[in-house]
Amino acid sequence: MLRGISTHVFLQQRLHAGLLDAMVAGGAQTIEIFAARHHLDYTDRAEVKEIAKWFRSNDCRATLHQPLYDGVQAPAQWSKHVPVTLNLIAAEKGRRIEAMDETKRALEIAEQIDIDSIVLHLGTRDDEWGERTLDLAMTAIEHIKAFAHPLGVKTLIETLPSPVTMPEHLLDILRIGHLDTVGVCLDVGHMNLPGMPPVAEAFALLGKKIKEVHLHDNAGERDEHCWPGEGTVNWDAVREGMATLRVDVKGVLEIGFLPETDAKSVSARSAKTFGMLEAVPAA
């Protein structure tokens, strides 16, 4: 497993070199940049240039998480209670275009930062599975892939707690759309929510399609993004599943953000968590 940490843990703060240093101190070999304008204004070339300078000076890879917010909210207005506003497979064409345009704006940081991959959300928990949703999903992936590929960025689809992105439906989307170069980001926290298959089943079903794994915990009722070990996720099954994957698959801690979160505590907790995740079970 390639150790990774998402900047999602610092989402209420402006991203800067000190926070990136803290993630590397915690063991990160790759950092997932969570695209949100109040966190990193990806439309500001000077701001992106500073982050790009840090990545060029450090032995650390980068990935990107699709923006989930439209960028209109000012930083002072944003909080963890702001609902997701971008949906690549929304029923309304205008909303789909808005989500696509904002995702492409975020992807443009790959002109300055060497981004390995982008993780996409297809829909929300309210979107239903069907032929129309399948068509919208394939179209969205094709458009993003066509934009990302020339930038050297691979496209990954995340498993969400919704009918559209359950593991078997993601495989249908990739198979029917002949999207052979598109991978999957398996979110183990989402597999612990009502209606989702057990995490061991998800690992077995998705297999080599898994290129990244989001690591976080919850109590099995809502998407809390707790530190691994604080909820009811079956971490023995996660470790067994990770052991079946290529060593270069990224295991990314995607932890919820709190006002009191500080860089030093994130470093310490990340290092401890990676130790737990990589522990060899007793014989």
C-alpha cells in the first residue's frame, strides 16, 4: 500500500506548505488534494503555483478529488453543513454542465502539479439506478477522461452509498461503456453504511479495478469520516483486501475536518493509524 492522506482533514483551512509538511510527517507518500475553492482556489494560478512548488521540492505524489461545491460560497460562509451542490449525472442538463465545468477547472491544476489521478463522484444518494443514469454516467466519465488524459491524469470512480455507485453497478458502467482505462476508488467507510455490501465482498468483486482506497470509519449509520478504529468498519477484512492489491495502490486516509484540528495532531494520528493498518495479524 502506498500511504496517502487527503487534505479533506484540513478542509476548513487554506491549504499551505505547512499542512502538506504535516501530512508527510505523518507518513504520507501521496496526498489527495480535495478540490474546494475556499480550501485551494484552483482558479488562482499564483496560489496553485505555490502548492506546485512544494510538490516539486518534496518526494510526495499527488492525486485530486473532484470538487463537490460550486465555488460560489465565500470562505466565511462555508462550513461542514453546506450540502453538495455539484452532480455530474444530475437530471437537469444545466446542473450537469455546471458540475463538468467546475471539475475541469479543478483539473487544470495538473498543468502545474503532477497529478496521478482524479476521483469522481457519480451522483448522490438520491439518484436511482437505471438506463438513463447509466447513459449519463458513461457520458460524464468519457468527457472527464478526454480532458484528463492529455494532462497525464487517470480517472477513478468512487464507490458511494448510493444505488448508482454500488460495486456491481460501477462494473456495469465500465463494462458497457468500454471504459477499460478507468479505475475504481473503493471507499471502505461507505461500504459500512446501510444497503452497501460488506467490504470483503467489495474487494473481491472490484479486484484489479481498484487503484485507490479511501480509509475512514463510522458507526454503520451515517458517513462520519472518523479515524480508522473509532467505528465498526471491519479493519481485518480491509487489511486482507488490501493485501490482494498491487503494492502501488494508494490507501488514503480521508478523515473528517473539525475546527480544532491542528497539523501536529494529524501527523501523530496518521502515523499511528498507518501502523495499525499495516500490522501483521498474530498467528
